[in-house]
Amino acid sequence: MPGPDPHDDTSADHEQFEKEQLAQDRDAAGVNTADIDDATAQRLVSDLVDADIVTPVPEDRVLAHEPSGATFDSTTQLAVFHRCWTAGRDADAGDE
């Protein structure tokens, strides 16, 4: 019985896909969010509110990130999310 057809071998495709996924994960992990303390988060969120990027929703006690549609009940979570979201958009813009 003959072995598998070498032309049907897709293992290299799978390995290439994994390499691309790992590279994307490394890029996403490259965003530094460790420097976001409470004061920094408050300033960033205040600037985002002034720029109409974030809308406070007092009755729900959340902050709505308008471009993404995400809501947060923590200014620090919102600040970290916005930095990562912006970095992701910048990376996507570089691919165009």
C-alpha cells in the first residue's frame, strides 16, 4: 500500500497559521498597560469624555466607549481597554 500523497500534506500550512497567530498575540501583548494607575486612568477617561469618545451613563453607573460600543464600570478597565483598542486600530491601519 502506498504512503500518503506528498501533495496533500497540509502540515506546513498549519504551522504557518500558528506562527502568524503567535506573532499577532505577541503584538497585542506589546501594549504596555502596567503604567495605568488610578490617577492616569481618571485623566485619560476625562479626556475621552471631553472628546466625546466616552459617554457617562449615570443611571447605569457605567461609561460607554462609543467607537466600540463597550461599557465599563471601572475607569481603569476603560483606560486599559482604550489603549489596547487604539493600539489594535493603529496596527490594523499599518496593514493597509
